[in-house]
Amino acid sequence: MARLISLLLVSFLLLVSSVPAQGTKTLAFEDLFARRGQISFREEVPSWTWAHDSKHLATKKRDGEKVWIEPLDLSEVQPVERLEMPALIFDAAAALEAAGMDAAAAKSWASGRHHVEEKGHLFQRGEGLAWLQIDGAGGTGVVEGAELGQLAPDGRHLAYVLGNDLHVLNLTNGETRRITTNGGPERLNGKLDWVYQEELYGRGRFRGFWWSPDSLHLAFLALDESPVHSFTVVDHLVEGHFRVATEETNYPKAGDPNPIVSLGLCDVSTSSFAWMDLEKYQSDEPLIVRVDWTPDGSKCLVTVQNRIQNELHLVALDPQSLKQRKFRPRVDGEIWLHEESSSWVARPREPRWLADGGFLFLSERDGWWHLYRWHPEGEPVQLSKGEWEVRSIEHVDEQKGEVLLVTNMGYAAGNQYLLADLNGGGTRRITQDPGSHRLSFNGDRSLFLDHMGSLSEPTEVRLCRSADGAILRVLGRGLVPAAKDYAMSRWERITIPTRDGLELDGALLKPVPFDKDQRYPVWIPTYSGPRAPSVRARWNSSAWYQFLAQHGVIVMQVNVRSASYTGRAIVGQAYKRLGVLEVRDMEDAVDWLCANPWADRGRVGITGHSYGGFMVARCLLTSDRFRLGVAGSGVYDWRMYDTIYTERYMSTPELNPDGYQESSCLPVAKNLKGFLHLTHGLMDDNVHVQHLFHLTDALQQAGRTNWSMMVYANSRHGIRGSARARHAKQTTWDLIQLHLVPPIGGDAARQAQQAFEAQLEKRLPGGG
């Protein structure tokens, strides 16, 4: 009983102490970049999880001791040790050496990139690939020059790419089979090129082959790069003799030829393969945007889209057809799903398979992202419905006939958990409070932990009942240690009306201390890309934003219509004219905020990177609401960006010439208002520095001088290195002080300018 009382007291103290005493210290700029003791406003959330028996709660006492708790009465129970404790540290070098590799080689390979797979380990270095089996014979080996290796699910074969050809190594007998033979600089087999990995399969994911679950077949992409234009990036800071190094990458810009894609289906036992028949799609210049297998390996599912991505087919291929054909023929498939849109169709997510051979999938076919059930016999059945969106499928319980979903019901920038009936009986909500929820369940799923947070409040840990979502008790709340010493402003959720009757989600951070009789400058960080919101209903730990608030700057973020999760009818309004309606939304946000006497409409600044850099430039070039803009690595004309991303939202320059012209920053350079600062990485291989040079040339040709630029020679799409990052942030802060912090006109402005110049002088060599 004493231990129970003690634990309850600890829980109570956690709740009471979660509201920290407000500090009064002000951050200095140096605090944001201190190597030691760097200030952060991150929350510290009490550690509550489910123990490994899936019945009890596990937490830590104040002294760090781990304890198990009975969830219904919070009594402490004796922990049960695991029967088999997995090794906490895998000694790769020792394992390779034990499997027969020379000690020096084992140490060298272990220092490379390490991939853990179900049946073994893979080690990748510049000179090749090493593998280590963890079952069977426990063998090891090296394939010189190989890349992108992946073990078959049964661990008996290793597939990899060598010389841009696909190979399969039999780990049982050591036999290697070369599946394709035409690989080279212009032909990639089993390997993705830049645009496919960047825009379809995920940044850094170049592997373009997929094992069937039964390990009998391989599906792989082949890309013919011969029609694709290349782009050269130059490194001007090569060590040595002041030479330059060049990197040439195939990069199709909007309207350019794409790589010609094929899909091969290979029988691993014979190495024979056939190509998917794509003839019917050739006039649409097809993209293969996803490859999956059914759980039993009986079908390969290939998702095909047309070039401008407003149509999609899910095609099922039968690998058994390889046995009945000769001379590598074309394999036709059966269309299982068809999607189309008046704007764009997003790349689908992985299907969730059901025992009856059907699957669950998300679709926007009714205008909102919702859950559907597909079965070979009949049309898809919609399982969720409403003016909100399903963000993900979290869990499927076929016994209970329920699907757990993460949605944005009630607040587009937050999330809520719903249970959907597998047979179309509707949905019921199991979380209620607006914000962001993260659930974890006990073993029988009768209880769950809800880590719930919001813009204005740190995470709260709750124990809840699954049947109705009722909160049984609050176990603890997150703390923000920095708030004990430093003044901290709280984010506020705001809703912004637009001129055409929409409501935009926003967030506001007021200066601290705040005086409603003062007038403050406004700083707007943004991204604003399609379905890429800046505002999310969760704790924001940015010390930079708190620094601005402490120094008298209002920080506002806005989800413009295209960046929100508010349905195709709203998001799709940006289609074929990026950066037009979004700027109007940003203007409406500024007008709404500056209707308050404490927000100064004459001192509004905006900043963003990548798509956000594009938005900043558009705001400064087409609106009069902004006095300062800091744009990083922006796309200043969509004709210079890659095909797959750009044409998804803009169609092609040939089909939409007026839209490309309307969305470009170059023709409106002469209209620059306010002061625009442009930054870019000289080695940016994503948004090429060409964008910067075209815009600065247009500004020069127009005779505009109210702008500046900074090129970071050794950086790519992000600024590399802490010194350069600090330089970029310091420049931004200098510009904010120069253009926004001083009130417009009068003695106060002159005094602020003098103080700013004195601060700059101190930072110069020999300065005070």
C-alpha cells in the first residue's frame, strides 16, 4: 500500500509540476548555436509504455528505476523477465569474422553502411557489398562492385545490381545468375534514376526491384535513360589545385522526355523473365509509380500512371504465366482498380491485405481521402465518409470486423483516431480533444495509451478505455525545462477567413511580454507546397521562434488552401497555376492579423525554403503586403524543375503554357516590392542554382536594386555545415532587425538603426 501511495503521489506531482514557473531570461542569438548548453524548448514527456508482456504499464521513478504498473489501479507489480533477451549490441565485425571472413576485412566491412534484414545482414561500401546469413549455414561473402543488395525473404538468395544489371546469387551453392545483360550508363536494370527516386519511391531509395513473399520471383524496373537530358553541378571548393569537379546527372525538366520505363517479371529458379505489356499506355508516356505483391506471391501488382498523373491503373500480373511462354514475351495483366481526377491522382500507399484475398486502400475518389475495401468479386466499397480525410490505416482486426484509422476529423491540422466497420457499418471516434494523438494498445486492445498534444500545450499521457475512448486517468504531462529560466510565449490556434469564403488553419506566437498597446512586426515562415502544411497541432520546440517572440516579433504560420488536408475541391484549386491563389491566401492572412492594432502591417516579413522559397518570391513580386522576404533554394520558374513533380501539379508546358507563365517569378521581377534576399546552394542537385541566376538576371534587367543574394558554394538543397547554417540565420536576423524591427519613421527608427549598426560593428574584426 505504501508503494502504491508513493506512486500515486509521483503521478500527482507530475501533473502539478507540468505547469512550469515562467522564466524571465531572454535568449541571445549565440544561445541558438552554442556547441554546449544549446537552448531548446523541446518537451520532456514522462516515460509511459506497455511492458513487454503487453498487460502492464512500464514507467520510471524519479531515481530512474524502471517499474511495472497494474493499469487499472496503478499498483506496482513485479516485472517479468523476458525468456529470451535479444542482443542489445550487434558486433558486426565479430559476426563476420566468426562466419569465416578475415579479421581485417571484417573490421573494414563492418565500418560501412549496415542494413539489417529478416534473414541476414548486408554491408555496403563504395567497392561492393558483403552479406552475412543469420540462419542455416551462417555464411558470409563479398560481391565486388555490387550495390542495392536485398536478401530474399527465405534468406537463400541475394539480389543486387552490378554494372546496372540485375543479378541473383544463390547463397546455398554460390551460383550467380545475371538476369539482365544490357545495363550501362543509359540503361538501368533494378536501379532507379534521380527523378524516380526523388519524386516516386522516396529520396535516397534507388533500389528498383522487389522480391515476391515466397522468394520465387523478382519484379524489377528497367529505365531507358537515352532520351533524358543531363544537368551538370559544379563543386568549386575541391581541395588541392583550385580545380573544379563536375557531377552530371540525368534530370528531365518539365516538358522534357522522361526515362522510358519497363517492368520485368523474373522466375528466380530459371532466370527467365518477361516484360509487362505497356503498349496500351504508350501514348500517355506511362510512369510506374508503385510495385507490390500479394501476400502469397501469386500476383504482382503494378501501379501505372499517365505522364501528367491524373489517371491511375492498378494492374495485377500473374508470375505463373512465365512458365507457359518463351522468348521473353510481353505479359498482360488484369486491371483491378482505376482512378482519375480533374486535377491529379496522388501515388497510392501500400494496400492492407485481408484474409479473403481482398485489401483495404485509401482513395480520393469522392473528393476526400477515405477508406475503401476491394474484393476480386465486385466494386470497391467505401468504409468511411465525410468532409475530413483519412491519413493512415493503423490496425486491422478482422475478428472484430474493425479498422483503426488516423484521420483529421474536426481539425484539418490535427489528428483523431476512428474505428471503421469492415462491412460498411460506419465509423466511431475514439479520441475527442482537438490536437494530435498517438495511440499504443495493450495486448488484448482493451486499453490504450494516448500521447496527446497541441500547439499550445505539451504532450499529455492518458490511459484510456478502447470500448468508448473514455479517459481513465492522466498519467503525466510533458515539461519544457527551458521555460523555467527563459520567457516563453505560447502558440495560439487561429482560423483565417479568405476573400472567397474559405477558412485557413493558422498558428500565432505573440511577443513575450506582450503589450496590446504596442505595434509589433510580423514574421511568417512558410512552405505552402501541395498537401504540405506548415501548421500542425503539436508542440513546436523551435528556439528560433521563441527568440523572435522575446525580441518583439510576432510569428505567424498559415496553411494556404493547397497545403491543407481539406479535400480535392479546395486543394485542387492550385492545379495548373501554382503560387497564384496561395499568395492571395497569404495576403488575406496578413490583412486578418493586421486588423489588430498590435500588428504592424507596414512591417511584415516572410521566409521559406524550396517550395517555400518560391512562395516568398511570389509574395514579394506580386503583392504589396510584405516589406521583407528571405527565400531559400526556390523554384522560380517551373519549366526548370523536374518532370514528375512539376507536371503532377502543372501539367506540361506544352499543354499549359499560360499557367507556367502565370506561375513564373521571372516575368514579374520588375514588380519587386519590399526587400528580397535570396540564398541557394551552388551544388543543389534538386532545385538547381540556375533558378537563382535566372531570377537575379531578371531583377538586374528590370533595374531592381532592392534585393541581395548569398550563394553557399559547398551546399546542396540544404545549407551544409554548422558555420554556414549560422551564417544564414545571422543574415536573416540582421535583415529582420534592419527592415522590420525598427518602427517606420521617426526618432525610434533612427535609434534602432544606430543600435543595429553598432551591433554589426562589434562583430567585425577588431570591433568592440
